[in-house]
Amino acid sequence: MHDNEQLTDANTDAALVDRRNLLRGAGTAIVTGAAATLVATGSGKAHAAESKVGQECMTIVYENGPDVRFDFEYYQSTHMPLIMRLYGDSISRFELRRGLPGADGALPPYIATISIWIADPAAFDAAAAEHQAGIRADVDKFTNANLIAQRDRVVGIANS
């Protein structure tokens, strides 16, 4: 090998080592961040992703239609934080989902589905009694859809 070829091979090896170290460092940062998040929840599990048999949940669906509007940005940036502030620790998880068209392209029956996982039913009921009228007054700001609300209790869970 000539000196130039050896130098090129050395530079290539250095670049591979640097990429490996970079990837190792990124992986370490991801794991460290995830661990910090888990520690911050106070348990060894991802608290927000859990549900258990017997847990209560409020499910709200907003019916879809040709003239229905739903401002997802407003809901996520204003309405959700409002509810979380007023209901506090009585809610363990709050999900907003957008309805998707069917395989045939048909409109989804619901433009939005909300799941509110209830951590403390008594505190949730107390917050609802105190704040529900004000929260309902905010609905016209993000949708004109009819809503259907139902309180549920988890009776079974399956994971893969």
C-alpha cells in the first residue's frame, strides 16, 4: 500500500469509529431520557400508557357530517389544558384522536374521539360538578358537532 492509500483507509476507519460512537451516544441519550421520564412519573413503568381492569374512563365522540367543523389545534392547545388544569390529578391520561376515512373512503362516523382516563373518580366527579358548565361553554369555540359522552369501566385488557 502507498502512503496515500493507508491515509485514506485510516480516515475511513476513523469515520466509522466516529459514526459508531455517535450512534452509541445517541442511543445512550435516548435511554437516559426515557429513564428520566420514568423516574419522574414515580414508578418504573410508563404511567401515562397504563390502564387497569376496574379503571374508569370518560369517552366522548363528536359526530361527523358534511358541514361539521372541529378545530383540533384549539382543542389540543386550549381545551385539553383547561380540563387538565381544572380536573388536576383526577385525570391520569387524556387522549384526542382524529377519525380516519374507511377503506372505501367514506367519512368516519366520528370526527374526533376523546378518552379521559380517570385516576380518582370522586375527585373527577367533584371537578365536573364545579367546572362542567364552563367547560361546555368552550365547546362552541372548537366544534359545531353533536357530542355523545359515556363513562366506562375497563373490564378486560389484552396486550401483544
